[in-house]
Amino acid sequence: MSHASKGGPGAPADDGRSFEEAVRRLGQIVEQLEGGDLPLEASLTLFEEGVKLARVSQQRLDRAERRIEELLGEGDDGEPLVRPFDAKLEG
């Protein structure tokens, strides 16, 4: 079973971390890079991981925002617009 996100070709892979774990790891990466004590290759590897985590995190935030907009939306009859929750899509 793959944990790849459903963003189409070129979309960042979702490694299964929660949003909070991804943000925590991003903070660690920033601290390590700001330390400036890493060799170039290690810095590039960390930077690449950070970019992927940032993209996945942004996608999750975007999905959450769309979900909130759906929940706050109203149909022509004034009733809330909702759809069944699919946890697989929410990542």
C-alpha cells in the first residue's frame, strides 16, 4: 500500500507522518541547517527533505481549508453543504 499523495505527477510523496510530526521535523531541519556545521551533501539532503515536508504540509492545509469552506457553505435552500467524510483523502 502506497502513501503517495493524490496530487498528480510531480506531487510530493506523503510519508505517512501526521501534519504535526511533519511540522516538528521541519523545525528540526531548520535548526540543523541554521547551525551551519553540516557538510554540503548533508545540507542538501536535509533541504530536500524539508522542501518535500513543506509541500506535503501545505497540501494538507489546503485540503483542510477546502473542507472548512465546504462545511461552512450553504446550498440554494440555505442548508449546509456537506459531503461524507473520507479519512483516506484527508491524509
